[in-house]
Amino acid sequence: MNDIERYEFDRQGYIIIEQMLNPPEVDSLATAVDNLETHALAHVNQPPRKKSAWGPEYHHNVDRGYYTQGSNEAGRTLMIEDFWNADARFDLLVNHARTMACIHAIVQDRPTVNNSELRIRYNGNQSGTHGGTRMAGRKYRYEFNQNGIDCMMVRMIYFVHDVTNEQGAFCVVPGTHKTNLPCPYGHNPDEEPGMIGLEMKAGDAILFTENLRHGGVTNRSDQVRKTIHVGYGPHWMMSQNIATMDEPPYITEPTMKRWDEAQRALFQA
């Protein structure tokens, strides 16, 4: 992070990083996302099943090592977690140099990956807003101390295609990572005062603190909105994927064998 990025992250709770990924990387990741979407839709309602501690029931695909829930019906989202195990093309995001430079600038303890999900949002879908209070709990804490910014959960969203507001842009209320009171406006991102959509280009990324008020405006287009989410935090934090909440990260042995020592360390809580 340079001085401007660090200042804007502290001021707003997020930054946009243009051209985080080059065109061949975008093409490779987009193909991997499309492939996994097709596979997940064909298996999402099949056994084996796992009930999340947070409520949703997931299909656990043992062969490819991911968890999924949702559907491609109008207004719905397909969630695919632990995608690392399913396709080696995602490996370029494990210990990604530009990403890790940002993470080390805002997570003071040794950081590890605690969240990995594909969010595939179909026509009519919106992501309800959440976050936005300093009293939300230790997991989401945003602080500033003598060593600078010190975050708990943060997330990088990678974009594999352009996304406009009409197509269901990720949205935020800037600065709400420093508020002290719970939001009184409910959870509809299309109606919340101060909410802005962040229109993105393929290859761009958004880095934000989970303490920030955020969500996704309604996808009013025929484009299926597909994004790759990777979450980070201090090494003591277990998985924050919904299917495996507060369990050890779910990384299969073949996946671990693909990675070098630095990559494996990012999943060793």
C-alpha cells in the first residue's frame, strides 16, 4: 500500500485497486469460475449434506472438495466455498504478491486466509447490507494503534468481468467502519441512505474491512454477476466460510501438495 491507499482505506474502510489481475489471469479465473458454477448447479441439491452453524444447508462435494448452496433461480445466489480444492487455476491467488502487500499493511498479526467463496448472483438478486459498527465483535474489529491500521477480518474481491450498478454492484457506506451505533435502516442496499455502488472493470479488486457497512445492490440485468472473494485475518481465526464456520480451514491433501511452503502457511491457523 502506498500512502494514498493507506489514507483512503482508513478514511473510507475500502479501496479500489485497478488492474490487480492481468488479462490472461482474468481469462483463466473466469473459465475456472464458469466450470465450477456448472458443476455446482448439477450437484447442489444432492447428498452428502452439511447443516451450517449459521443455518444454511450445504452440499459437500467430496470429489472436488467444495461446499455449495443456493440456486440459479431469479433472485437467488449460488455460493461455492473452498473453491481452491476444485481447480488449480485458483492457485494464482494464493500468496498473490500485490494482495499480500495490502494485507500485511492492515493486519498486524501473522495473516492467514479464513474465507474463500464464489458469489454467483442471478437476475433480481441483492445482497442484504450488514456490518458498520465498531461494537460488532472482535472478529470484525477495525482499530488504529501506534503501528498503524490493525484489522481483524478483511476481504479482497476479484472481478472477472465488468460490473455496473445495473448488474448488481458491490456497495458500501463509506466510513461506517468507525461508527459506534447499529444501523437503523434495515438491510435493503437499494434503499439505505449513503449507500454507493462501486462499478468495476474485469481485473480490478476491492479491499475492505468487514466492519464496513456493505452489500450488493439488486442485479437488474441479464448478466450473471460472478465474483471471487478471499478473506484474511490474524492466524488464530479459524474458517469464516459459512459451511465450516469456526472449524479448521478445509483444504484437501492434494491441494496442500500443490502448494509451496508459503502458500500452505496461509491456511495454517
